[in-house]
Amino acid sequence: MSKKLLLKDAHIEGIRYFETYRKQGGYTAAEKALKMTPDEILEEVKVSGLRGRGGAGFPTGMKWSFLAKPEGVPRHLVVNADESEPGTFKDRYLMEFLPHLLIEGMLISSYCLGSNVSYIYIRGEYSWIPDILEEAIEEAKAAGFLGKNILGTGFDCEIYVQRGGGAYICGEETALLESLEGKRGNPRLKPPFPAVKGLWERPTVVNNVESIAAIVPIIDITGAEYAKIGVGRSTGTKLISACGNINKPGVYEIDMTITVEEFIYSDEYCGGIKDGKRLKACIPGGSSVPIVPANLLLRTVNGEPRYMNYESLADGGFATGTMMGSGGFIVLDEDQCIVDHTMTLARFYNHESCGQCTPCREGTGWMYKILKKIEKGEGKMEDIDLLWDIQRKIEGNTICPLGDAAAWPVAAAIRHFRDEFEWHVKNPELSQTQNYGLAHY
Ligand code: SF4
């Protein structure tokens, strides 16, 4: 059984409220942290090996150490709660059921970074959660854990919740900052990076909800103890939101030492494939990471078991591996049509492109149209090569990672499931009434 650090108290009735959270030991990590120096906290975060839980997996301590500290210029912590990646809903769970864990993590992080005004930018579709967060902020303030001169330390900290307007692109950190400043959420060219010029051109750290919540157990048990959980550079625990054709969709906390097979088939987690069907493929890190067929998902090319951690999931690079990403674990059974699935994702990325750069603005639209044509049985063999060519021209040639996010699913689908694309081309009539999965398994 995986160790629980973030969700250990999630089952307790009333844990959403300050009184219950406090009774369970809540805010003791904050009390401990406020007696430490900011540099000591930063050292704990570095030692913990915590990697950003939003998708990129960049070491959090290193990110914090890049924060510029010019004299007299305010700095900010911004929590990225714009969780819009299809298949990813773990931050929603944290905010809805454990809002004080996030607020406590923000207090410690704000103190470490020197942010007196910090923000939570939350996706517009999570319409009921800002009220929960704002209530928690008020409770923390009333108890002296936010506001002026917190616990007599002289440190002031306010937290504000900002609702997004429902654009996926605002999950990209610089688009988020633009939106937070009241502008259209267009990603910025980097450099300068937010650590130097972020919100209102002030030094800013943007971190994912889960990353900031993880600061609480890191301070609680120490960075060194946190680093002992997990394996290699995949330290601590990770939240996984599991969905698709499984018996038990939900949010699970794992310690990154379990195998993918155990995660899918064990009753503790996904509980196996729905209706006893066979596993066809999986996207383990949110819709933008490469899809992997079952044989490569359960084992690496060397025949080693594949584990639920950053290194093992990526083993073999994009040719045979994938990524941990945001932990949005989407499972596809034998009946699913990969062309149809890829088309749905292409439509999503085309809709969400901000339109600033040509490869993304035009390319995502072309990919969607070609996929639609193939799926309807109106495609030609050359269309598959054209699709491959377009995704190659998008990847790495755009301002922000949305271009890559749109290209990778198409590349992986063609790489691993080219036969399905060809089946649609060769069987135009059948492909209108059946999908490849149903016709072949
Ligand atoms: Fe906008 Fe797409 Fe360019 Fe990102 S890659 S800046 S979403 S057009």
C-alpha cells in the first residue's frame, strides 16, 4: 500500500473546515516553518527532490532559487489551479476536500519566497471551488495564519482567488499571468522568465496546486525523509487522477514505486478494466503526453516492469515510452478507436489554440480536419503521411508548449497504431459504421 501524505485525512468528515483540519495537526508545519529562515525552508524543498506536479516535473527547489530579489520590488507566489488538461482532476480534489492543505502550503511557500500577496488562479469551470477556498482563507485569517504579522513573526500575507474564464491556454504560466493582469491570456515569449519578470513585471513563482500542497508534509517530516519515499528522482508521493475504461475511476495517491500493472489491476487503485475487457492503451499523464499501447505500457522494451514514476514511464523516449505529466491517467479498452480518440483531442487543441503562432493556429486545424476525414472513411493513404508531416512541423516551433501538446498525441497514435489509420482508409464503408477496435478484437 502506498504511503499517504496529501490525502491521509481526506476521508475525515469536516476536514474542509479549519477546526477539524487543525485538530488533525493542520498548520503545525506552518508554525514550524515560520520559526525557520526562508533559506532553511528552501534547503528543505531542494533536499526533498520535489518535482513540479503540474506536468513538467521541474525541481521545485531549483525553480524557487531562480527567483530574482531586486531591492524594493514586491515578489509574488501564484498557484496555478487552472487544471484543464483532459483527464486531469487531482487538483480539483485537493481544493474541494483539503483547501486548508493548500492554504497552509501557500503560507509556508509565500514566507520562503517573500511574497506578501499571493494568488490562486482557478479555472472558470470549477465554479463551486472558489467559495470553498475563500471560506478557508477567511478561517485561516481569523485564526491568525494569514493577514498582518502572522503568529507575531512580522510576516504579512494575503491570498486572493482569481477565477479564469475557461481557456485551457491560461494553464500555461505566462498566459495565466497575462490573464491575472486582466488581459487576454496569450502566452509570453520567454525569456524573460516569470522568476525575473512575472506578474506586473515583478519576480514571480508559478506553481501547481499539488506542488504547493506537498510543501506541508516536506516541512512536517523534513525534506530528507520526504526524499526517502519513492524511487530515484521520483521522490515523495504523486496524485493520479484515473479515468477511462476502468472499474474504479478516481484520485489516488501513490508513492511511485508501484508498477503500472498494479495500478491498473489492483483493487486498491483502478480495479481492472471495465466489463473484463482487454487493455488496449493508456495515456498516463494527461491528454498531451504520448499514448502507449498495452505491451509497452506494462513493460519497457527491455522487458522490465514499467513503474508509475517519471523515469520508468519515459523509458525509451517517445518511441517506446511516455511521460508522467500531470498524472491524468486515461485508460482505453479494446473497443476504443484510436483514430476517433486522436481526432477528439485534435479538436480540443485546435479550439484552445490562442492563435498567436502560425504552426499551432493553422496546424492544429489541419490535423483535426485530416483526422476527421480519415475517421469518416474519406481519407487517403497520403493523408496519414501528411498528418505525420504537420505534427513534425508544429513540434518545437511555437511560443508555448500547446503546440507540442497538440503534436505529440498525433505522433504517438500514428507511430503505434498506424494499422488503424490504414484500416479506416481501406475500409471507407465499414469505418462509418464500426470502429477499428470493435472490428478487430
Ligand atoms: Fe498560442 Fe498555440 Fe502559439 Fe501557444 S503554441 S502561443 S497556444 S498559438
